[in-house]
Amino acid sequence: MPLHQGPHASHDDDRDRRRLAVNPFHGATNPLGGMTEAPPTHRLPDSPLPPETAYRLVHDELMLDGNARLNLATFVTTWMEPQAGVLMSECRDKNMIDKDEYPRTAELERRCVAMLADLWHAPDPSAVVGCSTTGSSEACMLAGMALKRRWALRNADRYPAQDVRPNLVMGVNVQVCWEKFCNFWEVEARQVPMEGDRFHLDPQAAAELCDENTIGVVGILGSTFDGSYEPVADLCAALDALQERAGLDIPVHVDGASGAMVAPFLDEDLVWDFRLPRVASINTSGHKYGLVYPGVGWALWRDAEALPEELVFRVNYLGGDMPTFALNFSRPGAQVVAQYYTFLRLGREGYRAVQQASRDIARGLADRVAALGDFRLLTRGDQLPVFAFTTADDVTAYDVFDVSRRLREGGWLVPAYTFPPHREDLSVLRVVCRNGFSADMADLLAEELERLLPSLRRQPRPLTGDKGAATGFHH
């Protein structure tokens, strides 16, 4: 989450005394005069407010937020059925960790883990160990911790030693949570750079970065940068060859934050999951293509051996014996319940229909963008329902940051950003098509883009300036 600082005197010397404006209709007992003084914004009010007044103050300020349904930057679910919302409301006071007090909520979590184990072709679903998390970022942290501890146990005779530092191999396109993991847990991040038109990890290059201190290799099923799948099977084959050649047995974690809830339904012949013996663990975001409001994620390990028992803590001070591994202790059970509801509601055929609709919309919209002639597609939405594009080589009057800025004026949030090292020269726009982004909405976006092109073409030069802050979106 972002970090926030307190009020800055440089912005407004009186900001710490600033107060929210109150409409006289918001008064408590007397509709036209119930409140004589508005509450402050940067310190606690001295007295309570009536609930309707507090609600209206917060509600009105939130009207300045963007429309979540028009946010094509986020992978996160922005629409669910009303019945799911009712269930979440009924469960919002349940603490997910308190499995003794809320045994049925805990049972629904267990069933979700079992369903995912089956979906991801675990050889023995009953042997799979898994848990819910607040999202894929936490799930990735847990997977990384398990990889590091397994490596440490195998190398107990020489670790920890000052001259031995574990490393994790990944593509430079990984989500920032993996960089956080390496920073927080003191692991060297060895990243395979992008080259030319390859925008994700190269299996052979990844294998060449491995050594006896490598705790694992991360494969991304659905890159944040362009929506493409990394070749997990080829990665495992390269590591199989490495083991035959050098005796190094390197496990693989699949970060399937998005793709692990797309590929099983639309790409059934793609082998990326527990069918590959080298895949030790997988994570996904229930709140992305799992079709649940934030925040819920899932982390699964092939078997108990892949998750060292010493990382699992057992507590009894909430009643009962509760094993826990997640970083967060107290968190709501509502999203887990909503995940189980969605699994029941859709089933395999329902998920297939929803994800296919999103992919069809992404591919159709990508074709319309390409047909405009001003843009070049990097991906076409035929893996994740996501596509990235940049301006054509002969376009000099504007850049992708100008396009993003002009679309934002119409309410559309389409991020523009630069690619990582070795391809910093490449700036792109990316469109994420999720459930709730309909074909009609895709038509509206395409028409808006077409409408903007004449004025963009008349610009003397790109106008946005600071590319890093152009859209307020950052990886």
C-alpha cells in the first residue's frame, strides 16, 4: 500500500486547521441548523457526529474518485453480483483466523484450497497444503519464505554464513512484490532482462543464472507489463537439464496472480501447473480473475514437504488448535466466503464462459486499436485478456502519455508506462479487460480513442513532459 505523510505546512500553513464543508441539510436534529461547526480534516473532532452526517461527509468526498468500472489499469475485480455483496456483508465481522469460533468459514476456506488443488492438477489433492491470503503479494511472500527455508535446511552446514547469500531467479518483468520479498528477506534478486521483442523470462537464461545458492525460480503466468504467459514448461525443462548437468535441483514457483484463473479454463492443453514435478507452489489472486472483490489471494504447495513445518505456527489463545502461516493474523472472512460463492455459482463452465468473454473483448478491442493505424500492438489479448500497445514508428506528434492523459479527461484510466531495463526505450499503453468491461464499453473506448486522434495528430510535439508521473500509474 502507498505511504502517506501528515499535513505539510508548505502546502497550506493552516491545513492542520482545515475543516470539511458541511451542507446545512446534513444537520442532526434540526435539518437546517443541527451543526454549527464543521469537523477538522487532520485531527480527531472534539465531539461525535451523527451517523448520517458522518456518512454524507465521507460519501461526498469520495465522489471525486475515479469510476472503478472505467479503470482499465487495474486487474482487480470491480463488479460482483448483489448476492455476493449480501454474503460479504453478513460475514464482514468474522475474523478469518478464528477457526474455532467460525468453523464453517474455515471449512469454506479448506474447500476452496481443495478446489484449486484439483483445478491445478495436483497429483494428490489431499496432500496439498494451502491457505487464503490478503492477495497475491502476501501469497508470493509466503512462497518465497518457503523456498528460502527449504534451501536453508538443505544447506544447514554452511548457512547462515557471512559469505553465503541465497538468490532467487526471475524475469525483470515480475510484479514489485518479488522485489519486496528479496529486499525484506535478504535474498539476492537475479533478474533475466528483456531483449528485443521478448518481454519476459527466457528459460535458458534463467537456468544459467542458477547456482548452489538459488532458492528457486519464479515463472509468471500472465505478465503485468503485457499480459503474456511465461513458458513455465520450458523453464522446468531447462532446470531438468541443469540438474542432469550440474546436480542442482531448483524448484519453481508459479506466480499465477492472474493467469492461474484463466489458463485452466481457456488453455487446458497448456502445461504450467502441478503436472510439472518441478513446480513446488502456485499462487493466485481471488480478487483478480478469480472474480472476487479485494482482497483475497491463495497460496498452494504441492505437499507438506514443499512447506517446512517449522514455518507453521500453532496458537490456542482464540480457542482450539489453529495452525497459521499467513503474514496477517486478523483479517475478514468475507472475501473467502465470496470466493466459495463464486466457485459454486460459476463452476468450470461458468468460469470458462466469463473468461472467454473477457478474452474475446480484449482481442476485438486490440484489433480495433491496430486498425486505427497510429499504434503497434505488443500483445493481442490472446493469453490474459490484456493487451499492450505503443505508437507506430512514424507517429511523432504525440506519445502514449499524451493518449493516456486525453483518455483520462473522458473518465477512462488507461495506464502509460515505460518497460524495465534493456527496454526502457519502450513506452506503452495497457488495457486490462475484466468481467464487467462489456463489449459496449469496449466500443465506447475505441470510439473515444478514434475521436481523440485528429487533435493528437495536430500537436507540434508530445506535450505530457514528465513521463514517470504522466498518468499517476507506476509498477
